[in-house]
Amino acid sequence: MLPNRVIYKGKEFETIGFIKLNNGSFLILRNGEDIVGLDLSKINLNLNLKFEIKEATKVELVLIHYIVEAIKNDIRSGKYQNKEDLKKDIVDLNKYINTHKELLGNMKQLDFKDDVVDKTITGLLSYFDEVMKDAPLNLEGITSFQVDGKSYIKYKDENGQVKIMDDNVDNRNFVEQFKTKQNESKYFKQEDGKESALNIAEDMNKYQKTSVGLTDVETLDDASNKQALSNKAMQKYDEKVDKSIVGNAETGIYYDENNEQLLTADKKDNKVVISEIKEATADGTNSVVAEETVGVDYPPYNEEVVTQYLAVNRTNKINLSAFINKYLYDLTPTQIDYLINNYNLDPNQVAMLNEQKNLKLTDSQTETQKEKPKTKIFTLNDNRKPNAAFVDTLLLSFVVGLVSGMYLVFLILIIMS
């Protein structure tokens, strides 16, 4: 256990921190603006530590001198408003040093080479300055987004839980904010850039920004807030499909934990449309996720309706992944060809569709006794109607206020037929 106070050279110093290097171990002491890095091997204290106290090398003494002078400068400049902030920075600094393998490794090369150290002190100080200043920052998985004109930042904590914080009090983008924050403490300069980013995000969420709490939508109270309609829509959406949705009633932000999607619900033309929220990333390579209306659920497969739906939506933005996942095993070879030739699909989607088409053709050839499926004409003038059960499902969707753009097209088709 470290002593709270130490008498050193006739003066009483308060212990404000501890730094462990390859060999040496140092108490960081303070008396007013006087800061000392005390080598434990030079004093006789019964500290009952869990490691052997060794004599510090010359290069380690140079580093501690550098640190002590840096702390003095920070105190003189008024950086520390209280003693606890200073103590926290020294804890962070010790953690940074002992997780920065390159720093300790390079210092070890100079162990017991005092003549080399003496000749290169200026270079060493420049090296320490660079190492202490620069550290990796990996913002992968951290995004920003807007809902109703307000800005937010999203990240995942160490347990994989999504956290959202209000970002409406800073006009800088989140990348600039994180980089500035990193310069405040060595705790934010870990060797692992992802750990640094997480430490910054958690600190911001706890001390700097307002956290947006997410609650299971089934427990959200919709009786006394402006998001009552959105809450009800998300609750119905959650019931109908394989989702696990949490949300915040005041902000209108919802998150589907199963599909890792940020969602919002807006009233448009007397209908509630559930949409995926655009997210901006740090690198900008895929800074915006295309906004698509998230259907409540695609209805049971009906060959005529799906055929007409494909014909009508060639120039519209639809959720192709959801459509293909729902109907992949039902689509006819003709429908598959139409999808491939008229829609912008990724290579994986094309491969899945072609594989399914080949299976359908093979099955058709081997079952020669069965009637081949009829070819469907892609036109709006087809007079055939979906069966009554499908119409009932469609109307029910309208009644509960969860009508997606796809269902609207279906209804138009029914009316025009």
C-alpha cells in the first residue's frame, strides 16, 4: 500500500500517483507546485508491494524527469482545477505507459547504457514528446445521425450494448470531438485505438453529454407524450415480426437489436411509416445508409401480386434484402430473371437468386409429369386479383396504421385490377 504522505529532503509531500516502468517504480509527490518523481529503490519504506522493487535505469529516470516537468507546466497553466483531476491523470498515464509496448520496448533497448542515454537525451525527450502526444484512435462502429433535426452519437459499450447520446450542444462533427477529447488525458491514448475511442465515448456519455435511454417498446408509456403514435406503431411492428426493439419516447429513436438497425416512425399521409435512420461514419466511405421504408412484414407469397410489384417498382427504392430473404424460395425462374435484369443487386444476391433458379429448373426437368408453371406477364393491366385472404391481411395492416410503401402499391394494384 502506498503512503499518503512522505517526508523528502525535510519537506512533507503528498502522494498523488505511482508509475511503474520496466525496472524502476516511482512515487509522484506534490508540495504546492513542487512535483517529485521518487525512485522507490532509493528510500526505505515497507510498502508490501506485489512486485520486486528494482533500481531504475538512466533512461527511466529521464522519462520520469520529462513527466514531472510536464506536470509542473500543466499546474502552472491552470489545467488542473482540483487535486482529484491531477491524480486521475497520473493513473491514466501509468496505464498508458504500461499498455504502450513500443514505448517500454524502445526504452528497454537502452537499459544500463548510460553513455548512450547521455548522448541522446535531447532526442529521447523529443521521442517521449511524440509518443505521449500521438496515439491511435479507431472510431469504427461509432456513428452520428439525426432525428427531427437533432443530432446524436451512437456507439456500443464493452458489453456490446448500444448507447446513444445527445449531440446538440457542439457544432463540431463527432470525429473532431473525439480527437480533441483524446488530448485531454493519457487514459484516452491507449495502444488499442478502439479502447481509446470507447474510453472517450463512455466519458462523454457520463460527464459531458446527455444519455438517451433505450427501453423495451412494450413498456413505453404512450399516454402522455408526443410520440404516442410512433410508440404504438413500433409495438405493433415488434409483435408482427422477429424483432427486439428498444426505444426512447421523447426523441423518437428506436433500435432493432436483432438486425442492428436504428429506426424511426413518421406519420405520412395518415399512415405511419417505419424507416431506417441514416448514419454517418468516421471515414466517410459509407457515411450514409440509404433510407428505406421498413415494411411491417411482407405478406404470404402470391405469384400475381409479386409479379406486378416487381414491374411497378423498377425505378423505386425498395428493401431488396428483405424482399429476397422473404420470397427467395417462392420466386419463379421468370421472376428471378426479371429481378436480376432490372434491379441493382449485389453479387451475393445475384448468386443466391441464380442458385435458386437453377434448382427450380432442375426440379422442373426431373418432374416431367407435372405441369410447367405458367409464364407471368409483367403489366399493370392484368385483371387477375389476389385471393381474399391476402386482401384481408392487407386491409388489417391499414387498420392498425402500419402501412409501408409496398402495401400501398399492392392496394393500388387491387383497385386498378
